[in-house]
Amino acid sequence: MITIDGGTGIILHNGINVTPAPMVDNWYVNAQLQPGSGTNTITDNWERGTSSQFGSIGSAMTQSSGIFTFPSTGIYYCSLNGSYYRGSGHRRYVGFKISTTENNSSFTDAVVNYDSISGDTTDNVYAAISVTFVFDVVNTSTHKMRFRTEAVDSGTTITDTGGRYLNVLFMRMGDT
């Protein structure tokens, strides 16, 4: 028998909750980041968005040295949004990567997205990049995520303390 708990709105089947617990969490880098050339993992200055401008529901993600651990199993929508900045000079490509592991050890790049920064002006120029990935977390001890930068040259900056130039959104969509 399917019922709805009048006090919580949770759908019950024979008295058992069949509605997956919702979860939304925001994180950002709270200090200037100069990623340099090549591929670099973002390991420092991660901060959970807890001010009124960041919404969250449910259990929080945790991170250590840039490796994020999920609070429960499930299907997660993960999105990194960021902007590279340069004062002058052309950059052929800059990008972001979402890397995952299913064995708590070997990471692979799940998704990558790139842009370039024009060199036609000496004014400040930004390149906005987003990457998204849906991750099936079947074991919270082994399934982890990290975020990486990639650039052809050094001389770009990701700078902000309000979470506007590099932030990550995690949303639990349902059970695995």
C-alpha cells in the first residue's frame, strides 16, 4: 500500500520510505588560483558554500586535499563552473576536468571542456567554462571525485573569494 506521510510529504510503501533523500551542496575555491601550464589538481582552498547565497539540502559532501567524498550512495549530478582570467596575451586553450575513481586510488578524467582566450586586446579577458558529469556512487568508500585545471601556458588566474569564478554543485538525483 502506497501512502504519503502528511507531516513530511514522504512517499511510503507499506510504511517504508521509497523517496530518495534529496541532497544539494555547493563548494568553491576561496583564494586566488594560478593553475600554470599542464594539468593540475585543485587541492587547496576548497570551502563549502554556507552563506545565504548558497542553498543546500541534506548531508554535506566532504573533501580532503581536493578529493571529494559523497555522503551516501546514489546517482549524483556534478557540475564545475569557472572562469579563467588573463591580463594580456593569447591562450590557445584553458579547461576544466572532472576526474573520478571507483577504487579510491586510480583517477580517470570523466569529462573535459576547453575554451581559448583571445589575444586581440590588452584588456582583461575571461573564458567561462562548465563541465558536468552524472556519477553513479555505489560505494562511498571507493567512489570519489576531484577537479583539475588544464592550460597550454601559464599566466592565467582564477581569482575570487565569493565563489563566483570557480564553484562546484553536487546534487543527489536518486538511488543507485
